[in-house]
Amino acid sequence: MKKYEEKTISSETIFSGHIIDVKVDKVELPNGKTSTRELVKHPGAVAVIAVTADNKLVMVEQYRKPLEKSLVEIPAGKLEANELPEHTARRELEEETGYTTDHLEFVTSFYTSPGFADELLYIYFTDQLKPTHAGLALDEDEFVEVQEYSLSELEALQQSERIHDAKTIYAIQFLKLRNS
């Protein structure tokens, strides 16, 4: 038995969407009592810390509907079925920024919100970018602006909360440590 395991008694999918599914599970707690858990099932995602030859981080600004505001973020996207994370990283980098690379270094992976979601986010790093000259290849419902920022500019954007998501804050900390 896993420590503090919650045994599933029943499970019902209450929503199936293009990106997520939502389930409600009835569980037996370690003390024998029951409770319900609302769960978001997600296929996983990948993000890329992409640094230019002049030591700027390639970022995308996009509107985030749940927050009702735009954020400046590192490029990222959802894993497709049976797709390797490294392939997703290259695809998303190219689609969202117009850059490609032959060198991706795996940095880490982490669960974004394990209290209610199973999304696992993989992070890669590259400082060997090549422009594709093909322009952006965004999804039809995706609107982003590509920007490049120095570390000091990124810190200012974080202070003003234009950068306010975990993966991008992680990327800034990663670069600070890498450059120290």
C-alpha cells in the first residue's frame, strides 16, 4: 500500500474537452472515511528556455483567458498523443517563435498543480537557435507576440507581474543560476 493512499471507489468523467478531461472520483481515505476528488486529466506539456546568441530569452506574450490578462512566458505547448517531449519542444519552439534548434538539453520535469491535476511539464534549454525564416505557425486560435529580453528586463517584468507563471519564473531562476 502506498503511504496515505486514497483508494478509488468510483470515477465519473464529467467533461471531455480538446485539452483536458474532468473527473469526479469518490475515494476511501486512509482512515476509512470517504471523500470526493475533482481531477483534471491533462496529456502533459513542454516548455523551452531558449536563449539567443546575444544572451536574451525568447518569450511569447499571449492572452490567458482564465486570468483575463496577457502574460509574457517562455514558449510552451501540449504534448500530442504518443509524442516524445523533445519532439514537442522543437515543434512548439518553431511554431511559437520562428526559431529551431538541433540541440535541446533536458532540464527537469514537474507537476504543475498536483492537488487537482496530473499535468506533467517538461522543461528544455537551448542556446543554439536558428531562425526558420518560415514565420510563425500558430494554431488558428492562438495569438502571440514574440519578444526577446535580457535577464534584468525579465526581472522587471516579473516584478510588474507581466511574468507571473511558474514555468517562466523557474526559467528566470534557472538562467540566474546558470550565469552565476
